[in-house]
Amino acid sequence: MSASTRLSRHIALLAACAMALVAAIGCTPVESFLSGGQAGASSEELRILVPSVAGGGYDLTARTMVQALADEGTATADVVVLPGSGGIVGLNRLVLERGNPDLLMVMGLGVLGSVEILPSQHTLADATPIARLMDEPEAVLVPADSPFTTLADLTSAWTQDPSSISIGGGSSEGGPDGLFRLLLARAVGVDPSLSPSRTYDGGGELLPALLTGQVDVAATGLGEYLDQIAAGTVRVLAVSSPQRSPAVDAPTLAELGVDVTFTNWRGLMAPPGLTDDQRLRLQTLVTDLTASPRWNELSRRNGWNSAVLTEPEFSEFLQDQSRFVAATLDR
């Protein structure tokens, strides 16, 4: 059995287990799943909901929070993974946890974009905004054995035959990876509709797709792949930030003459129905966390930039981002 076949079977097994877990969660009463009892009653243990598969950017953000909170002695926290529909399953569950003061959901441009393009029972307006945490550049990644050794190699082949290059992302078309692919294609003169693309529910699903040749290129967040980049498994052709990232030795798109500057971001939402004191408690917890030495150390290790934004500015930012998504998709 080849290595790629073994990996594919392993991925299928993990996917089946994840589906079984989601099914089991869906049959569990709301009170016992996250709030641990009566809705609105504090369990004194924070739960962080990840609305995508394990191994992606949301999962990395949540587990970094848990580690930093524990190392700083601030709070204990658990991670709950609930993937589906680009984050919509997690968002709908968050809203059902009305009044739960001990729950935060990691979200970002991916969830916002999914709500813009996919059917959902709820929107972000139904939840409680807490804060934006950080941002990071997107990256153009290829496997180590890819024939494309530079961005120029890729764009040359892409413009000559758009249908020959398949690009994968770890978000919906309206999420950061999908938007980045659209912006990049247009900037180099490729009609995105002529180029095949595949979307995955987070970087945990995208990486094996890239390594097994299901896609030729990944347009995705940089921080999720630093270990693979350091190991030489994948190669960065360019990053989308205004300046080079200290996390990798790779040029920016602007350096290479491609007029695209783009950053992904992640933040936190809480259930609706919180009192002012409960909301302020969560916001203070988050702002104290992001000011801590341990969080900043781990953030730098993950290639993240501090971009803390609290209320009411965070709500205004979410509205601006919704307009940006709509404008990019409608073009």
C-alpha cells in the first residue's frame, strides 16, 4: 500500500470519527453539552468552542488561549470542537447557549464569510461580540516536490492555462482563503471562474489534500503551517502581508509585483443574553490575556500579529468586514 493511500485511509477514518462525534453532540441536550448545567449559571470553567475541524487556525487559536491562560494562572479552560458548514454549525450552537457566561467561540473572517454565502439559522448579530485578538498574513503554499519553485513559475502556468492549476483553501469561498484566492487570481490576470478550487473545513483538512496532490496550491493562513514549512514539507512562494513576516523567509506579493495586501484575523464571540457584568468579565479576561507575556510569546511563535479590538469598535469592524466580503464576492 502506498504512503498516499495509507494517508487517504487515515484521513477518511478521522473524518468518520469526527462525523460520529458531531452526531453524538447533536443529540446531547444544550445544558449538558457546554454550560454543564443550568443555562446562565457559571460553571467557573471557561469553554472555548472551535467551529471547525481540529488542526486548523481556529483550533490553534483556542489551544493557544488555553495554554496561555494556564501558564499565567489566570483561568482553566477546555476546548470543544464542533465543525460544520464553515463555522455555521458552531455559530448556531453558540446562539442556543443563551445566557451561558462561561463560553467563548473562536471566529474570524471564515465564519463571517460563511454566513454571507451559506444558509444559516443565525447570524453574528445574534451573538455577543467580545474582541478581535490577532491577525496574520495569508500564504501561497506548494508541496516540497512541486514544480513551482517561485511565484513567477506558478503565475506563468496559471495565466497560460487557468484550468491546469487547482487551488485549495481551508475556508468557504467567502472566508479568508477563498477571498485571498479571488484577489490573487484577479491581480495576476486570471479569471477565477476558469480555475478549479476546492474548499476544506480548516487547515487540518487542507494540508493532507495538498500533500496528496488533490490540489496543486494552497492559499491559506501562514500560522497553521509553520511546522510543515520548517520541516520542509511545504514551501512558501509568497505572503500577503504589507511587510515580510518574521516567521518565514518569503517575499511579499507586493515585492513580487502583485498588487494584493490581505490579512486574516480571529476574534471571539459569546452567547447572547449576557448581562453587562458577564460581558465585561469576558472582555476583561481576553484583554488581560492578550497583554500577558505568555500569550505574546506564543503569538510570535505562531506568526501572529497583535490586533486587539474590543467593543464597540469590534462590532464596527465586523460590519466593515461584511461589506468587504460582499464587495469581493460580487465583483
